[in-house]
Amino acid sequence: MARAGLLLGSLPASLLVTGCEGPQSALMPAGENAQRIATLTFWMAGTALIIWLLVMVLAVLATTNWKRSWRLPRLITGIGIAGGLLPAVLLGALLGYSLPLLRNDGPAPALRIEVTGERWWWRVRYVAPGGMPVELANEIRLPAGVTAEFLLSSPEIIHSFWIPSLAGKVDMIPGRVNRLHITPTHTGSFRGVCAEFCGSAHAQMAFAVEVMTPDAFQQWLAAQAAPVVPEGHGAGERAFAANGCGGCHAIRGSEHRGSIGPDLTHVGSRLTIAAGTRSNDVPELHRWLAATEAVKPGVRMPSYSMLPETELAVLAAWLGTLE
Amino acid sequence: MNILEGDTAQFEGLPDEFPGGDADRPQENAGHRAEQRAQLHRVWRSPSGWRALSDVQNSIVGRWYLTASLLFFLFAGVLGLLVRVQLAVPNNNFLSPAAYNEVFTMHGTVMMFLFAVPIFEAFSILLLPAFTGSRELPFPRLSAYGFWCFLIGGLFVCGSLFFDAAPNGGWFMYPPLTTAYEPGLGADIWLLGLSFIEVSSIAAAVELIVGVLKCRAPGMRINLMPLYAWYLLVVAAMILFAFPPLIAGDLLFELERALHWPFFDASRGGDPLLWQHLFWIFGHPEVYIIFLPSVALVAMIVPTFARHPIVGYSWVVLSAVGTGFLSFGLWVHHMYTTGVPNLSLAFFSAASEAVAIPTAVQIFCFIATVAAGRVVRSVPMLFVAGALAIFVLGGLTGVMVAIVPFDTQVHDSYFVVAHLHYVLIGGMLFPLVAALYYYHPLITAKRLSERLGRIAFWLMFAGFNIAFLPMHLTGLKGMPRRVQTYDTGLGFDTLNLVSTLGAFVLAAGVAVWVWDLIRPKQRQSHSARNPWNAGTLEWLSDIPGEPYGLRSIPDIGSRYPLWQQPQLMREVDEGRGYLADADEGFRETLVTSPVDAVPEQCLRVPGVSFMPMIAALFTGGLFILPVFKAYTAAGFSGLAALATILHWLWTGTAQIPKTADRDVGRGLTLPNYVSGPKAVGWWAMLITMIGDMTAFLSLIFGYFFFWTIHLPFPPVDQAGPGLLWPLLGLALLLMAWGGVRLALRFNRLDRGPAVCAMLAAACGLTVLGLAALAAGPLVYRMDPVSHAYPAIVLALLLWLAAHALVGMVMQGYCLARRLAGRITATHDADLRNVLLYWHFLAFTAVVTVATIAVFPALSR
């Protein structure tokens, strides 16, 4: 038992070297909700470790001669205290602390964002009061210090919306709209993922999260709201139209109004493509167009490998200009 | 505190003498004893050659069961290793996403359904008679039937992996992914294959509950039972209440997949969350169904090596019962992130925390037992100690994940993967290995190696912690579960590599253990009798054991009879207990009363038969053929199963004995035939129907679940079955029920023609009732594909109709038995059991009609 204890004791220490950081770590919170939970985590984990050690010590002592003074009635009292009373008190305290955290969120904030879990990407819609909604995909930008309300749903299968650095996850369930309030505390780049198993591309269903200063956020949102100004009717747009891309994708300000796939109005300005799985540059766009299935198994967008390389290159380059 | 003082008093005031022993009985001569032994051998001998497959005896079937579930464990373990290989490095393509999804789905499914639950049934079938001092379980053929169902279903589900047709929707099978977006057979194989296996679990639960309640050695009052029997009772009862909701869910699910009835389709009035509720009402108790039997094994092992009776017997029992109860109130903690209201979250969070208390009490009782005694070091105790270290940590992380805000972060992340493996491997696998080291001499007459056991332990213990401890951090750093791969730069790389290395060390430990199990042992001498100097009854068995178990059945007056009744072994071996002979040429065991274990009957236990295997094959056809849309063939297979089971019942159960009474020894004469609540068959019916009620009430839950999410419900544009037809159907079924009651009454008066007339009339009324029930949906043209409302109404009516059909077959069976002279005025077990079935059927009919016809009429 002592050896076991030693082993278990040394492992976490070595693991801490690996650190808690990472773009989707719940232990490096950048949101109020995640901050509260991280604090709770450290407290609970610390207490759990102490309790574990105490139980182990007790078990080891029970096998030694040291325990000779433990007579049967005292042992039974001990069972009552250690097994009944202490857990009841500790758990009561834990519940007393944690249940109030469930309190309903305050009044609906002005910033509302609808996120829909598609197969296998995220449709993101900023709903500005009065204005036209701004739609984009696989990217969420938030102003630091401002509470945003997310309206989460799914047309087909269940997904779960999780930005570990900002808040706990909430499921997206067909037929329901779940709400989540997020208040980022400081700026930075983070990553969100789908946490509910959703089939073949579950592992490739992520999104980029950018927390900006409120001013930068407003500028970005205004830019996103504007229709795109394509650079002339070049070869890129002709290829887009000729291959029927507009059947699924919309480019606001053009005749392309498909709504099955992601809105591509400002695709060139996005941080990632293919639902947070690839960086957004022309070579990656090219690879994506040529072999979607290789990036995202089971993807509904067909590969365009039958197109000549030159046409793919033109198309990729043109998409990159849609900023 | 009184109960607890009773505990020690129990130990100190031990009866030294064989309680109730009659010293007056003349010493029997050696020749007579040898003759008795030969009789017992003749009667209990196992068939050999290919006929060995017709064996039904608990020690043989138990061994098959144990072997099969261990093989499934190894299979699922290999799948787990494949998962770890795939995740060892980022962006790996060792397994394609499609293959990975099949592999992790099967890993969970096989571990849960084909290993963790069945192995406990296997252990219990194998050892329960030894624990309780009986010769056999009450329904050996039912155990055999359950085993064959398990084996056929298990091979079918596992085999699918080799045809690339395996389920790939996760072991939880959440719709609508699995109802609408996964073509292929996988989900059907999961649903039908596992429903089939659940049949065997329920069969085992019935068998084991009756075995514990009715087949104990005389004098083994309920407060003297070995703790294993208590846990078994709790767990079997939990199976009875936990598995049926899943079976009901499976039924709805398959109706949606095969016939497009939209129970879980939100666009047509269904709700995917209904499945989650039904699945977790099963799924959470399932965890305790897996965990408690292993605690039971620990409760048997610890006192032996502490050389001290368990400290706090009553506390352990109360905690086990408490855990069983609480486990049904926790299921929503698997659904914290689905958006259920905060009030429910608070309730389920508190209930989930509360379950830590009985668990802690059990653990401290074991530690106290060790403290009260003087520990003997051994491999079983080593594994128990390892289990303690692992399980306590898993339990503590369990307390953490039960806290809602924390859970919203770690739910469906690797933290939960770590938590559940700590709980299951610490709470189930380590105690199981301990128990196999402990009971190996009893099962095979040979001891396992101390040296290999220690090597296996340290490899498993170290490997396990290296594999799973880092996962807590992996999860907190944001790695979701069930992902086929992950990207670099997220901080998961090192952690995953370490986990994979640990998994292989763990696997090496398992390999050493398996080698110890299978290494040739012909040259190893037999273990001594009671090699560990244990105090519990099972160690009274000879080594190697006899097929009939104990030479004679003792009177029990203490919890640790081998410690507390020193004369016991000699008296049993000298044949001075009950049933020392098999004069009449039947396999026999004693049936005793449930609480005080007063002998009530000498039960003639059915012997070898191919019927269970044949019935299982045809039942398998009924479940498996629909996967391939072969509905006609499935129907015929079902009819063949029914015919086989009827033949089996007709020739094997409730036989009228030629001699009314049996001198069982020690001056006691018992009847060979009893009926009603004294009979094991009546109890089996009662227990089966309790499980059946649970499934039925799960469907009713489904109806009211839809009622809560729709306003108005029933929807205005949807036709219902009306009021008239369902009420008429109900009236007819209640009259049929009355017919069965009258038949029993006339039978007591021995008025044969009246009995037959009543049964025939009841059959007719049942047919009319079925027609009336069918009329409602037909007249009002209910379309179950259009909306969840008509779908759930028709599902309820189908359920009722299927039960009425079975009730009708039972009425016909009794009619035939009465005509054939197999039911008489005094031998009415069949009739009483059928009446019991009809009580439940009447309840089902009343509740169904009240729900689908009266409730909408009142609420409109």
C-alpha cells in the first residue's frame, strides 16, 4: 500500500510539468463561468486528495499493531463518523456552495448569438436588435467584459457546445433551444469543440473563439455585416458560379444564396476553415476543395477533385480574397 | 446501535453444537452411507460426450457462463487497446473514423453487457447454492436457457465487428444520430442483440432472487445469510427495475427504426431526450448492478483474511439496500448539460452526492473488519487493497462530477473517462480478480499461483494508474470523449502517449493473470479443503467438489458456520444433515420460507435437457432475424420458441409426484408438491411480472413525458382511440380475468367441467377483448407514422395486446393440463401461477385504458 501511495503521489507531480495551459483548457479560464468552475475544481480536487490519503493511511494502520486500542464498539462508532457523519457534513457544505451557482442568469443581454450545430460545423448568427442578422460559420468573436447570450439548437442530431476556457458545455438538441450566458474576462484566442458524439466527423467539429476589446469587436461586427465587395467578376467567381457552389453557400451581396453549407461572405477573414480543423490560407483552401473527405470524414460537401488543378487554384485564391 | 450490538452478541454467543442436531439417531453404518453417496452420484451425474451440452446443473452452467464472460472481457479489452493505439499520437490514422466509432462503441457495449453484468450472474449461478447450502438453484433449466441466450446474443453482437456491421453510435445509442443518420445494421444489431441478452439477465435475476429467498439451508434466517446473498438480492432486484426501462426503450427505438414511428423525432412530435431518460434510468443503476456484486465478493474475502466476522453486518446490509434505492434517483446526472430545469438539477445533484454515504459506510466496515482482526497477507487481499486505493479515488471524482457546474466542464470529456474507469476497474475488476484467486480452489480444485498473482497485481495496478490518472488532466484541458483523433498544439500529446503506455502495462498484467488461469495444472496437487480457513458455508464443500454439492444439508445457526459451529463439517460429511440420500431417484433440494428459512418443501429439481438450448436458439431467431428484415422467418422462429417452451413446461414443471411426502432426514417429512406462495414457481412468476410492470410503466412514462412537452396533448389534429372501444376491451379482459379466478375456485371444489368451461370462456373473452382494443385505432384511423402521440398510444396497445395473447396461451395451457389430468383439485400450481399473471395483466389493462382513453377524455 505504501508503494502504491508513493506511485500515485509522484504521478500528478510529473503531470503538472505538462501544465494546465492550452487553447481549450478549463484550467486556464478566461470567462466568469469557467473561472468559478476552475476555483471549484481546485478546491474539490485538493479536498479529494486529502480524503483519499486519509483513507489510505487508515487502511494501512488497520493492518498494523498500532490499532490494538481499537475495540469493537469504538470501531463501530468510527464507521458511523467516518462513513456517515463526515461525508454528510462535507457533502452538505459542497452542495451548499455549488447549488447557488445554478441560479438563473440575469436579464437577457443585448448581445445574442444563435449557434446551430450542423453536420459537422457550426452556423453562427449574430442577432443585432433591429439590424439584419450577420451569419458566419465556425468562428465566434466576443467582446471582453460583455455578457453574450447564446441560443443553441440543432436541426438534425445532438451536438454539445463547449468552449472550456469560457464556460461549461450545453447540449444542442433537435426540437429545443438551450441558452447559455458567457462573460469573457479577458481577450485572447481560444477553441471550442463539439462534446457530444455526433458521428463520423465528431473529432473534426471545432471552432475558433476570439475574445476582443469591445471596440475591436464592434469594428469586426460592422465589417462582417457589410456585404462583400468581390474584386470584379473574375475567373474565381465564374468558377464558383459554374460549379454550383451557390446552391449550398451564400455570399451576401451576390446572387449566391444557398443555405445548406456555411455562409462564405467573409470567408477570407476567418481564422480557420473546415470547422476549426485547418488554418485559413489559400493552399489549405485548395486542399479542402480537392479532397473534403480527407479532412472531414463523412462530410456532406463533395470533393471537387475532378476539376483541373488550375481551376481549383483560382477558386481557392478567390475565396481567400473574400475578406 | 442495537442492531450493531446484536452483531457482536451473535459472534460471542455461538452455538457450539449442531443446532437442532438429534444425537439420538442411530449411527448409520458405512455400507449404507456408501449406498447413499452412490445414489446421489447417479442422480446428479452430468451427461458426457456431445450430450454434455444438455447439462443444466448450476456448477457446470456457471462455469460455462464464467468462461464465456471472461472471453468477452478479453475481446473488449483488446478493443480498448486499439482505442489507445489510435490515440497514442495526434492525427493518427491507425483506425479510420468509421472503424474507430465501431471499436469504441463495442468496447463499452461488450464490457457493460457481455462482461460486467453477466460475470456476476455467472459467479452467482456457480456459487449461490454453496453460499446458501442448497443442492441446486430452483430453476436450473432457466439458468441454462439464460446462458444460451447470452452466448448466442453475445457472439452475434461481437461477430458483427468482423463484418464491418457493428454498432457505431456509442454504447448509449443516442437518437436521432442512431435512428435517422446511421444506415446499416449496426443500431439494429445493438438494439435486438442486447434486448435478447437482457432477457437472459432478467432470467438470471428471477432465478437468483428465488434462489436466495426460497432455497436456503434450514435455519439460515435472513439475518444470518452470507453478505453475498444480501447483495445478490439487492442487485437482482435492481436488474428487475433497471433493465425493463431499457427494454421498453429498445422497443420504441426499434419501432422507430423499422416502422418510422417518431418517438424520438422532434419534427414529428417526438423527443430525443425521452431515450436519454429511459437509457439512464437503466444506465445509472447499471453501474451499481456492476459494482455491488464486487463489493459482495469483497465482503466475503475480507473477513476470511482478517480472521474476524464482518464488523457492522447490519450496516453493510442497510448500505447495500440504500445504495440500491438511491441509484434509481440519480439518472439525470448523466443529463446535466441537456437543459433540464435547475430545480431538477439540484434534486439530482443532491441525490447523487447522497449515494456516497452508504458507499463510504461499506468501505469503512471493511477497514474496521481488518482492524478488528489480524490480517493474513494473500493475493486476494492484495487485489482488495488495490481495489480500495483505486475505487476510493474514483468515488471522490464521482462526488466531483455530481456537482452540476463542475460537470458542465468535464461531462463527455476525458475526466469522465478517467472517473468511470477508476470506479469500474477499482470497484469491479480488481475485486473480481481477487475473487477468482480466492474461489479458484472451489471452482477447479486447484490454487492459483501466489507469485504470478503478485506480478499480475503490480503490473495491473501500476499500468492502470499510468493509463487513467493522466486522463483527469487530459479532460480538464478540454479533450472531449469519443474523438477519433486530436490535433497537436492542444496540450494532449504527452498525456495521451503516457495513457497508451499505461494501458499496455495494464494489459500485460491481465495477460499474466490469464496465464495463471489457463496454465496447465494437471501436476499440481489438489487444494486442501477450506484452504483459506474461511468461516462461510461455501467452504464446507469438498475439494474437488461433488456435482450434488454437500453430502447432506446442515442446519445453520450462525453467520460464519465454519468458525462458529465446529461440529458442522463432521456432521454434514457423515450424512447426518437433510437429504443425505436420493432414494427416489430425483434431483432434490429443500425449499424454505423466505424470512426464517423454515423447510416447506422437498423440491424435485429438473435435470438435464436440451430444451433450454433449443428454446434459446429459437428465441435468438426471434430477436436476430428482424435485424435482416426477415420478419416472417422471425415470426416462425418465435412460434417455434413458444412451442419449445410449452413442451419444456408441460414435461418439466409442476409434475404431480407419485409420492406425496418425502422423509428428508433428521425426523422431518416434507411435501413434494406445493402451490401458491409456498412454491418457487409462484415466486418466479411474481418476480418476472414485477419486471414486466417496470417495462410497462416505462412506456406509460413515455406517454406522460410527451404530455409534458406538448400543449395540448393529445394534439388537436390527431385522432385518438376514442373512449368506447378501449373501455369495451378493458371490460372484456377484466371478465376474462374473472373467468380465471372462477376456474381456480371451481378447481378447488374439484368441479372439472366447470373449470374447463370457465377457462374456455376466458379464452374467448380475451379474443374479443383483443378485437375491441384493435378496433379503436382502426375505426379512428390512427396513423403512428405521423406523430409521436398515435405512436405511443399504439405502442401501449401493442404491449397490452401481446400480454393478453400470452395470457390466452396460459389459459389454453391450463385447460389442456386440466383435461390431461395434470391439474387436479390439490395440484393446482399452474392455475395459481396463471391467475397471478392475470392479476398483473388486469392492472396493465386498467392503467393502459385509463391513460389512452380516460385521461384524454377528462383533460379535454
